[in-house]
Amino acid sequence: MGEKRGMRALELWCRRVTDGYRNVRVNDMSSSWKDGLAFCALIHHFRPDLIDFESLCKENML
């Protein structure tokens, strides 16, 4: 039960941090991460000097 609460809290935190990023919608902790944009948005939120998020597009993600 605690694990589910922890995962839900992590999901909500990720959703808040990535809110407003173009083409990023964190709906779950699996498929929302497949194109890599949510991960890049997390990094960019805390270290915008590392990733030029505006230059990324969904079609070019691995």
C-alpha cells in the first residue's frame, strides 16, 4: 500500500514539474515516458543549461 502511495506521489510531482512543457503530458509512470520528452522536461526544469528543450520534437526522440 505504501508503495502505491509513493508511486502516485512521484507521478503527481512529475506532472507538476513538467506542466507547461510542449508535448509533455505525464498521465502514468510508463507510457508517458516512452518518447523521452518528459524526462528531458524534468532535466530542463532543474538544469535548463543542459538541454535546449525548444529544439526537441516528438518525431526526433528515440
